[in-house]
Amino acid sequence: MLVLLLIILGGTRPTAACSCSSEFCFCDRERLTSVPQDLPTTITWLGLYHNNITTSNQSDFSRYNSVTSLNLNNNQLTSLHADTFVGLKSVRSIRLAYNNIHSIEAGTFNTTPQLQFLHLNNNQLTSLQTGMFVGLDKLQNHRLYQNNIQSIKVGTFNTTPQVESLNLDNNQLTRITSDMMAGLYNLQTLNLGNNNISSIAADLLVNLSVLRNVDLSHNSINTFPIEALSNMNSPKLSGLDLSYNQMETLPPLAYDILDSISRVSITNIPSIRVSINNNPWQCDCRMLPFKKRMTGAGHFHFERQIHFERQIRCAGPDNLEGKSLFLAVEPEDLICKETASSPSPGSADGASPGGVSLSAFLSSLGGVVVGVLLTLAVFLAIWCRNRKRKTSSTRSPAPDTGVTFSKRDQTGHDVKETGVAGSDDVASQSANDMDPYGHDVTGTASTAESDDVESQSANDTDRYGLDLGLLSL
């Protein structure tokens, strides 16, 4: 009988590598490659961290249905399947950090309906898929930081409506939209720090009505998310971290938003968890409206000693680098290069050296255009007047002067002919008054009156053909 009792007791002893009691089993750092199967079935806490476990079969945890906390941190798991946690119907916390998990099969957590804390940080996940977290209706704390997550499929969190804290810090996300966060109706803390996010969707926070803390630090955000924060429906937001981004300026409305967040009280203690430090703030004319809003915000009190106002230190321009916008920079210091340049020596228009101002350029251009138009108008008037004068001269009949012209006929006899006023006679006379060599043999065919007209025309026209009489006007 004694021998039989010893055999029974010996068969129920836990693996020598584990240290167990009726409730706890510590099997850490024992180079285990699989889950021990001879542990007390009454345990509620099972520690298997820092081992070499690579996979989990359907039967591995089926004996331990009383376990409420399972620690599998620092093992060699690469994937999770639908039968990985079969039997753990009471588990509330599973730690799977520091493995090499790159995929999670849909339905993996269907067998863990009581799970509230899931730690999947420091793994190799690259995307979050729809159906990945099905069965986690009671999940509250979701840690997914330090992975390589680049995308989140729409509907991923629809099956986790009770999540209060979601940590996606240190991933490769470049954008976040509201549909990625759909289903997180009870979310209070959202950590998106240390990603590559450059902008925030205007409706990102609209449906997160109980949100208290948002961490967007260490990203590439270059514009203050004025729309996202203005559209926020959570009056309880008391923590906002926008430090270590790429913002250069702040609109005046940003002051009111930051001030309202920093004044939200938690247990009657003013919140000071607004952080905007370590951005490359440019203390130029773009920051002037914010500075004026800051200056007119009210009287100084203790809260302002650690207020967000004091976190803004100028990164530029060079003469203000390192100075506090709140304490050491005056409104008149906030100028832009475009308006700060002084006139160069001898310059009357205020243009900077090496360039001209826009107003001076437009003024000069206008003067040139007007000058060209006036010149064209003058030349057109001259041309029209000369044209009219020539037309009048051509159409007017020659006056009857009574002058007798002498010429010879083909036989050599003298023929006397009197010039008449008809234009046909004049044309005929002109043709007959030419010798065989084309020389005019008639002499002067003009009357005294035409000589006077030509003389007057010559006097009124300079050598370039310009009407001096008109120009004198």
C-alpha cells in the first residue's frame, strides 16, 4: 500500500524544471521546447517565458482550464492558429511579447472568451487583418507596439468593442483614418507614437467619445491637427502629446484647443499633460497671431509655470534660435524675410539688394505699356493724315494754267499744245513728254500753285517723314 501511494504521488509531481504550487507554476528560463503536460491542473497562473517553445498544439493547454494568466513572452513562436489556446476558457491575460509572430489566423481567440489583456508587442506583424481578433468581446488592453505594422484593415477592431487602451507605438504606420478605429467605442488611451504619420484625418477622433489620452509623438506631422481636434466629441481629453514632430507654426485657434485640454481636471488636479516641445518652431510672421493670442490669454498663475506655452522654443530664424516664444520673444520680433528686407543704398522703392519688389515691377511694366500705346497712336495719326493728303492730291484735277508746251512730232515739225485740267490729258502728256531714254523733255509741268503746296509740305515734314506740324501739337 505504501509503495502504491508513493507511485501515485510520484506520478503527480510537476516537471523538475518548474516550481509549482497549487495555484502557480514558474517554468521560466528552462529551455523548454513545448508546454509541460504534468503540471497541477488547479493552477491559475502559468509562467513559460524565456524558453524555446516554437509552437502550441491543441492539447497543450487543454488540461489547464483554470489558468487565468498565461505568460509566453520571449519564446520562438512564429504564428498563432485556431487551436493554439484550446482549453483556456478562463484565461484573462495572455502575454506573447518578444516572439517572432508574423501571422494570426482568424478564430485564434474564439476559445478565450474571457480574455481582457492581450500583449502582442515586439513581434513581426506587418498588418492587422479583419477577423484577426474575433472572439475578444471583453478585451480591454491591447498592446501591439514594436511590430512592423504598416496597415490596418477596415473593421479590424469591430470585434473588440470593450478595448480601453490601444498601443500601436513604434510601428510603420504612415496614415490613420477613422474607419481604422471603427468599433473602439470605449477607447480611452490611443498611442500612435513613433510611427511615420505625416497627417491626421479630420474625422479620426469623431467617434472616440470617451477618449482621454492621445500620443502622436515622434512622427512626421508637419501641420497642427486643428480639424481633427476641433471635431473631437470627447470632453474628457486630458492628455495630448505632439512632441518630436515637424510642425513649424501654430494657428491662433490651436492655443484655445491646447489650453482647453490642459485645463481638464482629473481628481481636481489640473492636467499638465499637453506636450508640444521639440518641434522645429519657426518664430516668424506666421507665428505672430498665435503669440498675440498667447499674450492676451490672461493673467499669470502657477499652472502657466508648466504650461504648454513654455514648451515652444524657436528653431529659427537664427537670431531667435533657442529662445522661448512665451518669455523671450516680442511680437515685433516675429517678422518674415519677405517683409523684413531694408532698401539697398540708393534705392527709393524699398527693393532688397539684387531684386525689385512686385509693386515696382508692375509700375514699370505699366509705364512701358502706356508709352508704347501712345507712340503707336501718334504714328497712326501721322500715317492717316499723310494717306489722306496723298489721296486728295491724286484725285484733284490739275488747274488750267494756260502754259503752252512745245514738242516735236515724228516728222520733226513743231507742235504747240496747251495743258488742260483733265486727268487723262495729264497722263497722256506725261507719257509723251519722255525722250527715248526716259528723260523728261518738257521741263517744269507744275504751276505756281503746286510749287507752293510742295514747298509747304516739305517744310512741314522732317527727313524721317514725320509731320512736324502735328508733333508740335
